[in-house]
Amino acid sequence: MDKQTLRQYRYLVKEIEQLSEAQERLAAGQLGAVNINDMPKGNSIIHDRMAETACKMIELQYIIAERLNKAVAMQIEIERALDSLEPSERELMRYRYVDGLNWNRVTEKLYSDKEDFIDRFESYQRTVYRQHGRVLGKLRRTT
């Protein structure tokens, strides 16, 4: 398991979120056209637009389903690789790559319960960077 694979998973999750949002916008547009249009029900232009929108929504659903299947497969692969790590190492990697947190948030999640957290934030963050590097090396050796 390498950093690139871990990043690809996070990008895939973001892509799924974007596609889902696009699907919602498409659905909202379809509903809007039906609700505000005073044209007679028999107008073929409206039905053509509705059919076209429905086809787009179905196609988008297939694309999202494909991405979700790929994301699930990648998450299983990641979780299997993370099983070889210590609990604190798994936590760091999940925060960074599965949850997609930036380094500041990862540091905060891992060390905010420390009394001197604010005063030693930079030191804790360097510790997180070093631990991350060690964990990546560990993952490369085990997979």
C-alpha cells in the first residue's frame, strides 16, 4: 500500500460526492420544470425534456454506482493493509486518507486532549509527520 493508492481513494470519495450533488441538481431541475410550467400535459417538448432528464439521471446513477463499487473495493484493500498497523497508526491513516482531514485537523484529533496542545502544536504536528512517514514505510513493506 502506498501514498498514491491512499490518495486515489480520497479523490474517488470526493468524486462520488460531486456526482451525487450533480444528480441532486439534475433532479431539482426536473422537478422545477414540471412544477412551474403551465403548458398542456400533451406537449411533446415537455415530455422530451423530461425523458432526456430521466435518461441522464439513470446514466448518472450507473456512474455513481460504478464509483461506489470501486470505492468499496479500495476501502477493503486499505482496511486490510491498515490491519497490520498499531491502533494509533491506523487512527492517523484513517483521519488523513479515509476521512480526508488536513494535517492541522489530524494533529488536533490526535493531540487536542493534551494540556499543552496549543503551546506545542507545531511539535505535535512534526510528530504526526514523522509518524506518517514511518507508517507509510511500514505499509510498503507489508503489502
